[in-house]
Amino acid sequence: GYYIEPYRPQYHFTPEEKWMNDPNGLVYKDSLYHLFYQYYPDSTVWGPMHWGHAVSKDMMKWEHKPIALFPDEHGYIFSGSAVVDHNNTSGFGTEDKTAMVAIFTYHDMEGERSGATNYQTQGIAYSLDNGDSWTKYEGNPIIGNPGFKDFRDPKVFWNNEAESWTMLLVAGDHLQIWNSTNLKEWEKVSEFGKDQGAHGGVWECPDLFPLKVEGTDEVKWVLLISINRGAPNGGSGTQYFIGDFDGTTFTTDQVEHKWIDLGRDNYAGVTYNDAPNNERVFIGWMSNWNYALDTPTEKWRSAMTVPRELTLRKIDDEVMLFNYPLQSFERHVAMAYPESVLEILPSRKRIMPLKYGNQSKIQFTLSVPNAQMYFKNTNGDSVSIDIDREKKLVTFDRRKSGKVSFSDEFSPGVQQMKIKNIPQGPIEITLLLDHSSLELFINEGQYVMTNQIFPNDFFRALTIVNNSESELIIEDFTEHKVERMW
Ligand code: FRU
């Protein structure tokens, strides 16, 4: 079937109904991408957490699966990851079946209510039928609580350097790294972050992976840490660190912390284990804890970002993390011929009609330093993006984007993104517009802003204003319809 309720994303993943938050257990096995997610099947607000489940061949069309993990006597099932235990290190596999192992946090609600602070522990479960049915390990919890109120979100991956499994765990204000040879017994080997990065809130949902710096043989490790609150534009956000990992310890000489996305709705994002061709694929939860429970949808709540490929590129001697829709996304984007050449004189504008009812990808090359773009509909709703390469600043304004008053925190002001290393020449702009989101990618994902919007009607036009002293000539403006995923 398909879903056409107001604001239902047409090409972003949503649960069929009820509440969803973080992506969990992103793993590829036997030609399928698995997406588990924080799920509460009884309501459209957060509650006792389960792991929902979906599978896909290409991360665009998803098949919904039954709930994978249910709360048990140890607590709710919070965020975590999944691995394929190819060498049967855990012993959960059989001669002909490879185990998929989920590693997650138990959140013991009774413990929390009783005023204790040691109610978050780590547990595991395994599946011998590709995630359809799960058995919890009888030795759970595998890691007890050493005295941290926030102690969660295990990301496990195979560590070639140490020839062991590595688990990243966050403990309030820092990251802990644990190693194991069998996924059951774990030993803490290092910590990171008490004196690094942003600390305006609790650290959540870590990830760590190697990437080649494009065009070189240099490999750097990237650490992702979500933080709530404390993001630059308010509430939840994801910072990253580029450094080195020797199998036990992560180090960085990066001085200022960086953010993967300066919009307000990309949180708790992590990457796939075992993705083919060494591709590093990232999916984030497209919301923000500041108002996630209040957004104006009825049957379900929240969506995921489009899957994005992460790459490292050196710009002006600084290595930066880019995030950009996967190549395979293009297969779901309909053909479109470029518009005829747009010529916009200084301080003039051009109104481009939009055809695809908030289900489109808009792309063009921006050749002048400064321009503003705004979407409008006949209800008077608008969303504006101002790119100023002279001031090195992008401003995103959703204050009049439609329904905004469901929460004071949704758009208390405009959002700003510094674009310190933006190149001077022509830059590529991509806008992904779906029924309740707008993702902005500048220069192939060098700078990104992801935002939810709830317009009262489809946007009918995109206006481009030339705020530069030279003429703006756009030869490649395209609006493509994006196929719906249902
Ligand atoms: C992040 C988070 C995680 C936690 C989960 C609970 O959004 O707070 O730290 O495991 O959500 O649903």
C-alpha cells in the first residue's frame, strides 16, 4: 500500500504508524540493508522503546518487517547497532546459519523511577533468520552500569587493527571504547572527549570509521557524536572529529569541533556495518528533541534523512567530512531537462514555477557569490535560504514555513551556518523537498542543512534572487520528480 496523509514523506523512510526516533542496527547482509529503529508501537509520542525493522535492496524502497526487539525484564530497548558474526565468534551461529547480533542499551524504567542512576546497561540478542526473529542472550546484561546516569548507544564494529570487536559507548560527557573477542565479554580500553568537542548536553549515538581522504592514500578516522542539547542552532545535533585510531585509542589534533549538518533536524545519525564497496552510508533521524513530540502529524511521527554517503575531502589544507545523497538515489529521480538558461541581473530575481508537489530534487550551479532562494505557496508560506559567500554565512529561515506554532522551539529565529571553507567559483546546490522536509546540500555535501517544514500547501515556486554585483547565469537549473518509496 501507500500513504498519502498530510505531511507523509514520499521518499523518506517513516514507520507505517506511531512513534519513531533513532536509526539502530544499520547492517548489510546477503544483499539487504537492514534498518532498525527506536519505535513505540502504542503511541505517536516516545514511550517504552522497541526496535522496529525494515529491509531494502537499495535504501530507497523499504519493506516493513515485524518488530524485532521488545522490552523485557531488563528494560526498554534503547539505541544500538548490529553486526554479522561471520566467524561465529559468539557461538550463536550454526553450521549453516550466520548470526546477526544486535547490541543495544537496556533502560530500566523502574530503576529510573526509584531514583537510582545505574539503570542503563548493555545487552545483546541474535537472529539466525536475517533479523526476522530474535533470541536475547541469557547472560544479559553483558555490561553492567559502572555508575553513569547516561551510559548507552553501543556501536559495535569489527576492528582489524586489534583483531577484535570494538564497542563505542557514551557515558554522559565522554566516549568509552571497549573491546571483545566474542561479543559477550568486554573490556574497556580507552576514553575520549572529556576535554574535546561540544559539551552543552549529553553525548549520544557514537560512531567511528576509517575513510580515505579523496585523491590521496591517507586514511583518517571519523568519530561522530550526537549531542542533546547544545547544537549550534538549538537542541539536538551531531558533531564530528577527524583523527586516528590505533585499535584501542582515538586521538585528534582538531581544535574546534565541527558539525555534520547545521540544520535542526538531523540527529542520532550513524553508518552501516558491512556496506558493499567500502561505502560509508549514513542515516539520521530527521527531528530534534526540542520539539520532536509536538510535530503536526497524526498517524505516525518522524522520518529518516535520505541515506547519505560520507567522504573526506581536503579543502584549504583542512580535512572535511562531506555528506551527500547516495549515487543510487539518482535511480529514483525522474529524468528532467534543464530549464532554458536563466540570466538574472544584479539585485534582480527570477521565479521558477515548481511542478512536482513537494516531491522533488532541485539542482543547479550557483556562479555568483551571493544569492537568496525562497519557496512560496499560495497560502503565503515561505522558506528562505540566503547564501552569502562574502560574509561566509548561510541563513535558513523557516519562521513562516506553514505550521510552526506547535512548539515555541521550532523556529524561535533563523538558523545560521558558517561556510568558512566554501570555494569561490561556481558551486553546486541541491535541494531535496519532500512533504515535510527540506534538505539543502551545498558544494556536493560540504555544507548541509536538514530541516522539517509543515507548509499548508505545496510550494508553487522557487524564487532566486541575485545579491551579487555580477550577473547570475544558470545553465543547468533542473527540477526532478523523486519517485515515492511506497
Ligand atoms: C537519542 C536517544 C539515545 C537513546 C534513545 C532512546 O535520540 O536519546 O541516546 O538510546 O534516543 O530512545
